[in-house]
Amino acid sequence: MTPDARARKCAELMFAQDTASAGLGMVITDVGPGRAVLTMPVRADMLNGHGICHGGFIFTLADSAFAFACNSYNQMVVAQQNQITYLAPGQAGEVLTATALEASRAGRSGIYDVTVTGGDGRIVALFRGLSRSVKGQHFDEDAGGTH
């Protein structure tokens, strides 16, 4: 199995169980070893009292991209710590894109940087996620099935 095929299979298996990301309209547009790109439309029910996208939804999009990137090696991985900086508001009706890239992976720990951009390419937020691998795999590569 190629690294890209492994990453795609992990993403497919995870997304099938991820009702939170799916319910927010997220779509995985690219995934590979240590990277993932997700999009999410900003719906009317995601707006805060200022009429802009609530930061919690932007965080969730970034966190989901982080999750798919760090789980791309067929090792169960969870978030250990996350931090976000908001730079520009997300606007109603636009599609936000979260691009997660692995900055470091050693032992059981990883560091991933996620850039969230708006429909016009402006940077909406910068997110850094620290990951920790735990026991288990997404699927048994020898048998080809899921655990």
C-alpha cells in the first residue's frame, strides 16, 4: 500500500464515523501523509452576534484538518493541545479552507500547522496542533479490514 493510499483509507474510515465534521458540511478535498485539506461553507446558523463566522466553527474546521493530517499513517492519534489565532473574519456564504501540514513527527508526538483561508484567499486563522499517538490502528493492513 502506498503512503497516499494509506492516508486516503484512514481518512475515509475516520470520516465515515465523523458526524461532527460531516454535519457542519466539511469536505475532505485532499489528504496525504502528514497533510489534509478540508473545506466548510459558512452557513447562516454559524454566524455570531457580529454577523461573522463564530470562532468555534473556524476552530472546529482547523481541528478536523489537523485530525485527518495526523491520522494519515494508520496509527490512532489524538489531540494533545491546540492553539488558534484569528486574523480575519469568516463571512456568511463563503467557503473556508483549512490546510494542515505536518511540521514535526517524532516518537509519539507530532506538531501540525493549519492555515484557514477565506474564499478570496485571505488568511482567516492560524492554528497549531500538538498530537499524541495512542494504541491502535485504523485498519489491519495485513488483512485489509478495519479494526
